[in-house]
Amino acid sequence: MSMDSRVPELVPADFVEMMNAAQVCVLVHDGATKSILWANPAACAMLEFDLDEMRPLKANDMSSSAQQYDRVVGRAWLHEAVECGSSRIEWHYRSKSGRIIPTDAIATRIELRQGPAVMVQFRDIENEQRTERALRLTTTYVDALSRNTSTIAFVLDETGAIGFATDTAMEHLGIDPSVEPPAGRSLASYASFHVAGRRSTWSDLARDASPVASVRLEVLAAEGRTRWLDGSVERLQEDEVSAYLMLLHDVSDRVRTEEMRGLELQRENYLARYNAMGDMAMAIAHELGQPLAAAGNFLAGVETILTGDGHLASRVEYGLTSAHRQIERAATIVSTLRTFVGHLEQIDQTVDLNTVVTECLYFIRLRAEQNSVRIDFELADDPVRVRCERVLTGQVIINLCFNAIDEMAQCALPDRTITLSTGNREDGGAFTVTDRGRGLQRNPFEESFTTKQSGSGIGLALSYRIITRQHGSIWYTPGAEGGSVFGFVLPTVDRDSAVAGEQGPPA
């Protein structure tokens, strides 16, 4: 045996040692007779024969009995290696115990001192074939599932390109795979991403998927209608290769229903505003009658004064000023009622309820003085900041106080007292007026009625509508010591919002 001069350190015995230590199975066949000359320990272990047992064996003694592994086929394979230099085949060996072992076998011609020979290197591929069969079966299952499932599923790479899509997914995107294969194309070219109600990008969505994030897809269908798909995207991390699984379901009908409901709510608000106009027509007569009647009384008083003597100038000035204030109040009510018929549900004013009460005191005191009614105050020390329309809310305060004063006018003079109070509660900013009158047998906010001989009940009906349209609540309760307590509560705002609201929008 000649040695390689480049590696003088190795001697023939070293090569024998290396062959014996090899994990690959090796058989050496005679080039002419195809008889086994030698086998390394790995081959002996796999086939369960020692070298002495293996040397006299023929191909049919150590191969599968299947026709494709017949001795003639085996000899032809080895002969091809002798003629061509090498040949490769999948050969099924049979061990001494009868186990059939599929192998990947390579036959190579080698030149020995006695003449040509064939060295066969083979390895067990049973586990590989089992894995391959499982993968083929899985592929078949996945392919069948993708064709028949109703699940909308995508597998995307890091850039958002489609690697896999179920047939249902392609159908929802309007893709014909025979015309336009989606693989490799960006999902963003077919749909828009939405996260938490806002439009998003694939890069933002992939960043949020740690490992799962919610997503909504907006797809413009061919017929011009928008399809909405809700679901999740999950990061699949495997050996530093990232992929994303997106599972979706069609919520187009639900979204369209929500949109229709929104339109219906807008229509209901629209109809509610204009249905309220009938109430407004009646309310205007009720609300404007008081300041206009008062203004007429003041003007009549001026005419009387002009015929008398005394401090004429100051008395005339007082009468005209008072009449002017009442007429201004009437004009303000008309203007504010116009706003009410418009968009009262969009309230941007932030006011201190104590301030609104103070603004109304002039008119409340006039009515109280006419009926010898005393007014007590229990206003909150801190501001009661609420979101409301101040003029209409003030009119509610006036209505409730006038009703209380009119009730007290029926009582004995020592008992003619009403109490006005404000305060901050958990559910909002509150105002109450308490009288010591006869009380009510029924809740006026649960049915339409009036106990006044000449009343119409419109004041309370209008007050109820004004407060509830501002997202507040209004109520009646019997007084602890008799009489009645009327009150309302409006949504409060925090200090920062209140300051911004009171300052108004920037110029």
C-alpha cells in the first residue's frame, strides 16, 4: 500500500483504525465475483453479523425479499459501479434478526492490490423516511384543510409578505390563485391594517405581536363594498427565523350593523330635536310670559309714577332698568331655545353651578319678595364645575324655584322659606331647592300633571328635557320635614378641563 507523501505521520494501520471507527457502514465486495471481502464494525452492528458470518453471505441472504431487492438487481447495481466508477441506490438490507433496514447506499469502485473492488457505504434512513412520510402526510392534510376550511388564515414573513393563505382567505381578498398567486406579495397590497380603531402599518403590527396582537383588516371588495376582518396575528419564532400567523373572521355584517345603528342614532337625535319643537312652542309661551308680564308691570308702574310726584327720576330709571332686564331675559331665552332645538347634545360650556345660581337670584328674589318668601342658601364652598348650557340650566333653576315660591305662597307667613343648595357628588354637580309646603302625592317626572289651578305643567316637562339632554338627571323627593325637594345633577369636569372650558377656545 503506497502512502501519501503529504501526510508522512499516517501509516497503513492508521487507515484501518479510521475505517473501524467510522459510523458509516462499509462493505467491500470483490469487483468480479461481488462476494463480500470485508465489513467495518458499523456494518456488522447494523446487520447483526460478525465478519466471519458475513463473508460467505450472498445478496439474497442479507436483503429484503421484495422483488426490487432481488440478488440480480443487487449484482447489477454493483457491476454499474465497477463499470462507471460509482452508483447510488436505496437498498433495503435484512439483519440477522429479520429487521428490514432501508438505507441510502453508494457503491464506489476502488483499486485493491489484488484487483478492482466495490466499496459500499450505506446509512440507515428509516427515521428520515418516517419523518418524510409524516411531512408529506401533514402537507396533504394542510393542503386539504386550506381548500376546505372556512378559516381565514395567512402565514406572513417579517416583511408582511404572504407565504401561505387558505382558500377562504384568498376568496376574502378577492384573489384567484390561478391568475394571481399571492405567495410573495405583501398583504398590505390587498388590505389596510387597523389597530384599536386606528389605521396602522405592518411594521407597527409586527412590533406589537409579542407574541400576539389584535388586528382588523379593511378590504375593498371588487363590488365596491368594504369587507372587515377581525382577528389576531401571532409571532412564530423558530431558530431565529420569524414568521407570523394571522387568523381572521369576517365581521362585515356586524360592522355594517354598527354603522347603520350609528346612522339610526343620528336620525333619532334629529327627530328628537324636532319632536321637541312642539314642546318648545308651548314652553315659549310659559317661559316668556313671566319676564314679559313683569316687564309690562314695570312699564305700567312707570306710567303711574309719571303722574305722581317725589323722586321721579330715580323711580322712572329703576322701572325702565328693570323692564329692560326682563326683556333681555326674554331675548336670551328665545336665543337659547333655538340652540336647544339645534345640537344641545354637543355641550362644550363648562361653568360653576354656584355662578349659575347667582345669576338667577335677581329673578328668584323678585318672585320671592312678591310672595313674602325668604330664601336660605347652602351653596358649596368649592366650585361645582359642570358641563352644561348655562342659560337653559339657569332657566331650570328659575322654574324649580318659582314652583317652590308659588307653593310657599299658600302657606302661613312664618313658614314661607325655601332653601337653595349646591354640592359636588359622586355622580356629578347637584342643585336642589327645598320648600315646606304641602308636598306631592305622586312623582311629577313619572307622569304629566300639575297641581296649579292655572298651570300647564310645561315648566317641569321642559326642565326634564333640558337636564336629560345634557346627560344629567332630575328628580323629586318628599322633604324630610314635609314639603318637596326638587333637584338635578349634571356631569362634572376636572379642574384642568374646567379652566380650559371657562377660558374658551383660542382666538
